[in-house]
Amino acid sequence: MIAAGHRRMGFVGACGPRMGARHGTRKNALDRSPPWRLMSAGGSRTRRPEWQSLRMRARDGGVDEKELGKMSLGLGILTLAVDFANRLGVLNSVEGVQSRSDLVGVICGVTMILYGLATRDVNVRAEQQVELDGQFVDEKGADVVSESALQKLRGAARSVCDATTVRSVIVLKAGQVLYRYGVMGQAATVDTDAEIIKQALSKPSRTYFARVEILPAKEQLNFLPNNVQAVLFEPLPENGLLILGASKVRPFTPEDFGWIRALSNLIASLEL
């Protein structure tokens, strides 16, 4: 039987003062929150990776990326307009030096426009993150998992959830659930006979659904939150599977995939 230990919670405002007043102290409210929410509330249960802290400090102290993109887009359009006007003005007497300078101007203008468009696209995607509805779970699902392996799994899952938009981590092996961490759906177990699970297990490479809402087999993911935005199935040795649910559409960057590979490698190396 799966060990009990999950608790119902709403993620919006989970770390706010109201919850602290309801339970007596703000510390109690923090104890009932997932680790990635603790960081935003000033908690210190999990230590944010140093590279992420440096990136946050650089972002807070630097120029807003959205404003920089707007300036780059405007300067790019202005550069192309000036270059075009200059070309029309000397249309009958174009020299080699003039032609090369015009080419450099076109390249600079196009580069700035592309950077501005890319920045706008990044900011649009960043607004798609949502708070997942469900139960926060931290439990092992099989007695074969040793205490030392459980501690390693818990630490790795926390790190991935803190560094990425992953909010649900499930480890399957030989048809049974080894470990669950994060926000889960209504189903207390994972139906390993579901078609979507069978297909993921049969493939040697990962299966990635970047937008779950258009997935026909979404009802088979009832073990995840009903508003999960993206799902990734990472195959593991010995007929194992790592299931990750994210709170954002198209959530994973190359850096995030590095975290996922590190987690899957750790799971594969564990001696249960």
C-alpha cells in the first residue's frame, strides 16, 4: 500500500499571511508549502542553486529584457529605413565602398530586428505558467525503496522542481510506482496499463507532449493535475519510466533537459 503523507492544498497564495494566521504562525504555513513556494516566501528549506541565484541577481540589477527587445526592434527598423533612404539617394553613383557599408547596415538592422522578435516571443511564453491544482505529495510507493535511495530521490526531485517548471515527478519501475513528488491529480496510483504509458515504455527515447490540452489521451493522465500544461516521459533502465508534469506550455529549455538527464541518470544508478 502506498504510504500516506499527502495533503490537500491550494497553491495560489499558499504562503501568504492569511494562511499563517489560520494555522497560528507563518512558520506553519511555510511547512505546508512545496519547496519551490518556500523560496518565494523567504523559506530556507531548500537551497537554490548558485547559478540560478546569480542569474536572478543579474536580472534584477540589469536592464529589463522586454524593454531591451523593444529598443532593439526599433533601432533595427530605423537602421534599415536609413540604409534604404541612403541607397535611393546615391542610386546613380554607387561605389564599392558605399555598397559594402550598405550591406553592413542591412546585416546590423536585420540582426537587431531578429533579437527584438525573439525577446518578444520569450516574454509571451513566460506568461503561460499556471498554478497546478491538486495534492502535494512526497511519498514512496513501493517497499523495495531503501531509506538512502528515498533521500536521494527526494533531493533530486526538489532540485528539478526548484530549477525548472516541473511540478510533478513520478518514478515507475517494473510496473509499480517507486516514488511520487510534487502536485498530483485525483488518482492515487498510476495505471501502468494505460495506452499512453505502454507507448512511452515501448520507445527507447523520451516522449514529450509540449501542450497537454490538445492531447486526445489526456484523460489517461488523471494521476497528474487536471490543468497540467506539459508532460514528459523519460525511459529508464529495467522497464522504468520517469514522468514529469510541468506548469507551463512548451516548458523545457536545453538547460532544463540537462536537469532531467541528471535526474534520470541518478535514478538509474540507485541501488534500491
